[in-house]
Amino acid sequence: MKVADEPAYLTVGTDVSAKYRGAFCEAKIKTVKRMVKVKVTLKGESTSQVVQDDQVKGSLRVGSTVEVKTSEGICSEAVISKLTDASLYTVVFDDGDEKTLRRTSLCLKGERHFAESETLDQLPLTNPEHFGTPVIGKKSNRGGRRSSQAVADEDNESSSSEDDDEDRRRLNDELLGQVCSIENEEESSTWFLALVVSPSCNDELVVKKDQCLVRSFCNGKFYTVARRHVHLVSAISISEFSHRRGVEGAQMFLSSKEIPDLWKMDMSQILDSSSSEDEDNEEEKESEEEHDDEEEKKRKCIKEEVSLMLSHR
């Protein structure tokens, strides 16, 4: 959930709080693999398109009127309706560790403020001087430095649920970047060759647990398909699919790993396996914000009750 005046993407050298195994720790951005997805509505049309920021001329802000170069190569005037920062950020923590994260796992330092610690003595009912102190920030290491002990504790963390998630992600990861033949129950004339790509490559389609996101070598479009309809194709077996739609693009990719120019993608985006983790992070972040709102309401109620008690003394 972005703040209105937040930049569309972050730059090298920016101080951030970066998520590391559930905790936010101080870090600095070292490198940026920039990719901002821009959803625009073309003027005079009711349809929307998603393009990358290098296809946009103008201010990258929601509501801005910009010039967009569509996939057909036509320049049109449009209005930005949504910005999604899909960049890959490599950050350096205070202890020297490096980690590559997406935007949902970063927040600008000072973006949100959390009390470093709370005790019962600091709560409004027992200490009226703390009426204005937010009763939030249950995670004391958010925005703080990681101690060597904290790092050791994090390295020892494990759970069965994490193992299950890892198994599921490993299966998805094995398919990423693979050429495949999409064969459903319909006529074989509709079957086509495609590339399995990361769900983060397209914000418009929802990819369920038993599905994959693929991009067709025939028309460049994205599709969500059931895993059972995905049949892997190798450089050896490609000859068996000579009459399949998209065979030329598939052959080129298998022989040289060359991605069609019109796709405007690179292998790091295609192989990005962090999308499911990012969705979990985003849900966790929203849950934390809802919890903070509830705590703020409780604090206000307590303050009103204590003020009322003091006024009757």
C-alpha cells in the first residue's frame, strides 16, 4: 500500500527498512534492476493497458497525463491509473549482509513510526503522561539493527508450514523459464507453444496454486493455464511440434535463450520466484496496518476514559 507522494521507484543509496525473515531492518539500496509497470487508460478509449515505464513520457504519478508508446508502436495520450513497482532491489544491511528484494519488502525510513518498547507502566491508564504515546510497534526490531544473536536466531528458524510453502514454490520454480506446449481438452488446432514466466510478470491475471502463467510465442499474450495442460518441450523434442503455433519463437529461445523483442522482458523477470512470497508479505503488511488501526482506536478510547475519570475527581 503506497503513500500518495511516494516515488514510483527507489534509487541507489536510499536508506530503507528492508524485510528480513519477518523483521524490518535498516539497510541501504546498493543496486536497482528497474521495472515499473504502468497501467494507463488511453484518452478517447475505455480500455486500459499495462506498459513499462520506458514506454511512458511524462510524470510517473497516478492521474498524470502522459504519452504512451503501445505494443503496436503507436504513441497515444493516456492517463495513469495505477503504478506497480516491480523492480528488483539489492540492499546492504548494517551487518554487511546483502539481499535482493522487491518493493513490497521495503519501506522508506521514517515512513511509519513505531514505539521502540512499551511496558504496562507506560500505558495511559497507569501513566497519564503517556496519553500521546501510540500503543503500537509490537516488533521492537522493526527499523532497528540486527544483532549477531538475532541473525543466529533467524538462521535457526524453521516450521512445517514453511517447508510446505517451500515445496510448492520449488515446483513452480522448476517450471519458470521452460518452453512448453499448452495442450487443453479443446481441439489440437488451439494448442500453442509458450514460455512459463513468473506470476509477477503480469498484474492483471490471478494465478492460482494449481496454475502457471505462460506467455505465448505465437502472439506474445499472457495466459493462466492448469499445470496438467503444460507439457515441457526441449531442444531435442521441438521437432515434434513443427506444426504448433509459435514454433519459430520457441526454437529461437531454445537455441539462444533469445527473448522476443516485443516482450520487453529479461530473464531475471521471467525467473523471479519471489512473487508468491511478496503476496504473503503484502498480506502480512496489510494485516499489521489493520492491527495498528485497532490499537490506535483502543488508545483513543482509553485516553477519553481516563480524562473523564480525572475530570470527576
